[in-house]
Amino acid sequence: MPELPEVQTIATALTPRLVNRRIEAIPHLRSDMLQPQDSQFIRSVVGRQIIDLRRRAKRIVFQIDNSERFYIHLGMTGHLSVQPPAATILKHTHLIIDLDNHQQLRFVDPRRFGAIVWMGMNDHTDLGPEPLTLRPERLRAILLRTNRAIKTALLDQTLIAGIGNIYADEALFYAKIHPLNPACSLSVSQIQTLNRSIKLVLRRAISAGGSTIRDYVNADGDRGTFQMMHRVYDRTDERCYLCKSVIVCIRVGGRSTHFCPKCQKNE
């Protein structure tokens, strides 16, 4: 599933192509990809200008000129691109938006775990704070509220928004924290280190265009390269770059979790 760096990469590429463009028509929309399905999405956006586009957590949020908003969640295999109308319409294209410059925004999602969500004037009240601007004191207050494993807590979007499986594993490795340690048990110094590690990993991943493990490509169809810099994720049975121990994979909260048992001791 595309996580914060992948979604940020796509949002950055789409912004100059979509901001200040007027939505002329929506010739195609798969109704079961729209939430809520009874929303007046098409009626609300056609004729409106896109005045802002940004990432919030793993969502790409479009603001139109009356301050209403909608977002697209890419799910596991979703892809957004701007294409000329004459371009071949790919299978599993669920949304086509005609723009005023004779281009189309297209949303393709083979596995259909993504969504187009009409927000209107509502805010993202279901999401926690953004990790790239999170202060250590706020992170500590968040983690003290739960005794779940730190890996599970990092994946909870209501606590911290945007971190997914790849970058939780990588950040915990850089912080030398075992993924099973209870979130509320971390010391002040561990939380400070974890906060720095989260930011470091996410910023490096954004610079590399994200990680392509299977399906992810950016808005231009290019693969990310951060997977070549992974220290633990998807490296089961390979040697740790620091201590040469064997990377282990376990299940934590139903998610595959990679770590170095020597560098990340369970305390």
C-alpha cells in the first residue's frame, strides 16, 4: 500500500498539473468507489476550479474554489495520472475527470481498495497528527495512551497519520527499538530518538520517490528507489548492515514486521 512518501511524491507531481485547472466534466465514475455513495460529488465539483492539492496522511486532498474538498485514497494498487483524452483507457480505470486544458485526471485501481471520498467542508477528524511535524513531547503523550506494541501503535492512523508498514519497520530499526516493546514503556530518550528516526526515514524516502515493492509507480509511471536503501523491511534472512545478524520477520498486529534481533533488543 502506498504510504506517506509515495503519496507525497504523487501529490507533488500532480500539483502543477492540476492546481488552477477547472473541472469541466466527469465522464466516468465507478459509483461503488465513491464515499458516501449518496453524495452529490459530480454536481458539486463540475464547473469548479481546483485551488489546492496536498497530502494528508495517505490521502491526496483536492480543494475546490468554494472551499469544499474531496480526497482520493490509493488503497493498495491505486494510481493517479494526467493523460490526454486520446490515451488508451486502462482496465480498472474508476474515475476520469475532464480538465479545462484538454487533459484528464485518471484513477486506476486494479484491486479496488482505494476510494474517492467527498468531504464537503468537513475536516480529517479521524486522523492523528502528521509525523513530519510531530514534536517529541506530543509523540510521548500519544504513546503513553496505549500499551500496545510500538509497531502496532505507529500503524494506528488515529494516533499518527501516514506511517505504514515499511516506514514503521525502518524507523524502529534506526531508533534501535524492538517492535514488540509496549508503546507506553518507551523512555523519554527513546521517544526523542524515534521521533528523529521517523522524520529521517520519511524524508529520505520522499527524496527517493518512495519504495516500489510490487505495484507502486508515481504520477509519471516511474518506480521509487528507496527499497534499495531499506535496512530491514523485506530483508528476511539477510544480514544486518550494522552487526551482521540475520534479519527476522514476525507478525505484529497481523502485519509482517522486520527487525534485527541484536540491534533492536526486546527490553
